[in-house]
Amino acid sequence: MNPTAAAAIAEQIQYELNRDFYPEGFPTLPQIPGGRYTSEAFYQLEMDRLWMRSWLVAGREEEVPERGHYKLFERLGKAVIMTRGADGTVRAFHNTCRHRGAPIVGETSGKANLLVCRYHSWCYDLEGRLMRVPEEHDFGDFDKSQHGLLPVRCEIWDGWIFLNFDPDARPLKEELGQLVDDLAPMNMANLRIKGRLSYKINCNWKAALDAFLEAYHVKAIHPQTVATLLDGKGTAIAMFNGGHTRMALPKKHSAAGGTWGTEDFERYDIAGVPPVFRENNCAYGVFPNFVSPFDSGGFPFVTFWPTAKGKCECELIFVGAGPEDETAENSEYWKTFVANYDKIQMEDFQFLAGIQKSLESGAFTGMTLCYQERRIYWMHEEFDRRIGIENIPPALRVEQLLTPFITA
Ligand code: FES
Ligand SMILES: [Fe+2]
């Protein structure tokens, strides 16, 4: 993070700690229509125009460390093979044989020299080219070069593999903008997976995501956990182009590191992380579906995935520094780290199924957001811009308001 941005965070934290009035010039936020969480039509718009056109984090490079390693991405009704080729490049292909559509690989991860369909043994190389077709002469006028595996856009950000189903999408790093520079000191390519958590939740994916975009709830539902570590009053928020956001909460205790009550954190400290990430918990929202509270002691990538209009999954992939072979399976530090997050997640999730019921019942028609919840509003504005405002029924749109408040 550049020093100007770090200084702006420190200044905004001081402003917030002293603020007991509504910020001058900031609009009172209109309601977010409840139908955005319950309408089948809106859900379909999101599927077609948001999820199929956004960069989505799908895994870590370390999960496909060598030539021929592959991992499957199975979400949003898609099945994609991510595999490392002979040239070291990670590529992605639809896991769909060009012969009659059988899935090529059946395991969620593995290693193969060639990708061989199990149905009639069509054989593809790691670059997706169709190499061999049994009894090829029986296909008549047939050109193997026209029947390679269909590619999916695949790009890497500091060790994280991203996919995009839109062949014309902007390059990933252009899309991430300032986040690339802000988070470079986290040295993410060199971190390693330390643990995972996943949850199935009975609510629209946005209701779950919303819970991670504000600190207004911290005192009420995290009194024994987050509230003992972070000072929600000092929350400094930035809204960036592209719907990305940042939320820095000053830490109450040690400025040296050590998240969520873990001890012995020096051993696991990510070297070179600047003070702004040590004095504060800097959470970023990366459009459209993930948030991460970056910390020098390690952190999870938290993603939200719709499985139906009123159902979603939340996945946490924890990464950190320290001895490579230590994970939540064999290290007290990571076991505690993951368990503490699990506890916090459960605190966050406790109301979500009930919120969805309220929305579906028709008794609750919209979300009334305060200034501290403006990241939620900013995300919703961006959903509409991506979907195309004209494609959204007028009653379900949100007013475009916050562009003047972008952090440049
Ligand atoms: S469907 Fe794959 S070889 Fe026939
Ligand atoms: Fe929370």
C-alpha cells in the first residue's frame, strides 16, 4: 500500500473516532429493494450478466504445483478443469468432452499427463488440444484441431487462480485496480494454505455477503470475539472503481500482529507487511463475491456462491506464512486460528436464514442502510451497472448515488 493511502486510513480512523454527527454532504441512502434477494428474475440476471462476466477466485496455484496437476472448479452450474501445462502456465477448460459431452476428469483434483475422456477415450493434451481419437477414420471429414477443449479465461493474482466465463473480459489486474498495489506487501504468492471452512446457508448469497461489509453489527453479535480485538467506532471505509471496497478497523491490543487471540504469532508473521496492516484489520471486498481481512498473521479468503435464489455456500481458504508443512491439521496456531474464525462465522450466520424468511414472507420489503453500511450500497450499485440498469425491472433497481465518493 502506498504511504498516501495508509495516511488517509489513519486520518479517516481519527475522524470516525471523533464523529458524532452525520457526515456533511453524504446522501441518506435509499432502501435496497427486498426483491433483489427473492426475485427469480433478478437471480437469473445475476447468473447471466454478473457471474458469467466477473473474475472469480477459483483456487490457489499451489493446488496445481506441477505439470499435469489439475483441480476442478464446480460452482454456478459449471465444471472447469484448471491444470498446469508443460510450460508451467495454468490454464482452464470446460470439463466437457467435445465428442458427446462426458466429463473428462471425474476426481476433484489429481495429476495426469494427458486428459483422457473415460467414455470413448478421446485424448487431449494439457493445452486442451485433441490429440487422439480412437478409430478416427470413422468420423469421415473430421478436423481434430477444431475439437480441442473449450477454454475458460484464467489469470493469476499473487498465487490465486481466477476464472472468467466472458472471453472478452478485461484483464484481471486491470479489473482489480488499486487492490493489486495495496496488497502486494502481503506476499500472497509465497503463502500456503493452512486450513479451510465451508458452510451451506439458507439465504440469498448477497445477504451473507452483506454481513461482511459493515462493522455496525460488531458490538451486538460479536461482543466476546471481534469486539474485544477491534474498535468498530474507528471504521475507515474506501469505495473503489469496479465495486471493490476497503474497510480498516483499528486493533485494540497489540500492533505487532496476532489475530483472533492466537499466540506465538511472530513465528507466523508475513515478513515485510507495513504497519497499516498491523495496526488495523484491513478487510477488502473484491467484486463480486469475496472479502478478506488481511493480516500479517495470516487470513482467509472468504467467498460466497449462490446455489439457488435463497441458498448459498460460503468458503474460507486460510493462507499464511511460517513452516510450510504446518496446517490446522497439525499446528496449534492454525487450529486455533481456524477455530476462532469458525466461531465468528457462526455468530455472523445466525440471522441469515431468518432474514431470508422475512424477505420471502413479504413482511420485510427492503433494507434501510446507514452511513456505516455504505459498502453494501456501493456493491449493489455496481451489481446494477454490471447487469445493465436498463435490464433490471425499475422496482428492483438501486439509485446510482455514490460515484462522487469513490476513493481515487
Ligand atoms: S464423450 Fe468423450 S470420448 Fe465420447
Ligand atoms: Fe461479523
